[in-house]
Amino acid sequence: MAHTDPAPELVDRFKLAFRDHPLAVTLITAETAEGPVGLTASSVSSVAIDPPAVSFSVTRATGTAGALLRADNLQIHFLAPEHVETARQFSFTGGERFTDVQGWSHDDAGALQLAGSRGRLTGTIRDTVSVGGSVLVVAEIDGVEPGSVAQPLIYSARTFHAFDADHAAL
């Protein structure tokens, strides 16, 4: 299928359609030969149950994202509102990452873990697909670690939000 550049109006409308769509915030991390790497992601989604698999996207295959794509294993940490500053730091090049103050440590297997996270998935990248300037990643999950029962950290309208604990279930 040939790629054509979309009209600027379509791109603007597409961005606007997703801008106010609330998404849960995660950190995706990995240990590499150069040290730990990680980034903030709101694109994590369940793909399959058997085998357990998730997808996420990165905007380019260089820098931190490129290092994650080359890693043997990765971890996906589900964030709570208490992690908002950590999420901010992981969202831009040069941010403070993996500090003791943020609550990072290693588990018995040497994988990164974040204190207070709502849960952690561990897995291996199984497939990638280039789409425009982004890369869609499929990771097979080999470990699930439940975390805190805190409400999720949400990203919407270019801002982090705490999920309203008093929301009414429908």
C-alpha cells in the first residue's frame, strides 16, 4: 500500500480527536548494556490473552525508544497520581530518570521496579511495524506483578490528571 501525505487539515483534526481522549499513563523501561532506559507512554493496550500480549507505540526508533526496541526484556509500569513528576521526567530527553527519590529499585531477577506502581508487566518484544514516523510494538508478556490499588494516572488534553476516586460507575 503506497503512503501518501495526508492533508494538513486531516492531521490537525486527527490530533484534536485524540487530544481529549483520556489514556492511562505508563512507564516502559529496560536494562541495556549502557544502563537503564525508559519513557512515558499512554499508548499501552492489551492485544491478546493467550499468549498474553500488549502493544504500544513510540514516535521514532532512535534515542531512548531505539534502546527499548533493542532491549532483550522490558517492563511496563502502570502509574498512580503520585508518579506524576516521574512521568514528566521520563517524557522528555534529558529528564531525571531512575533516581532513588522516584522510588526505583531492582527485583530479585534484576528487573526495574517502581515503588507504588499500580502493577508491572515484564515481557519481550515480538514484533514491530513502522507506521509513518512511528513504530508499533507488540510485546509478549511473561510476568505480571500486581501493585497498589491507587487510582490510575491519566493523560488528556496535554495534561496529567488524577482519576476521580468518587466517580460513579455506570
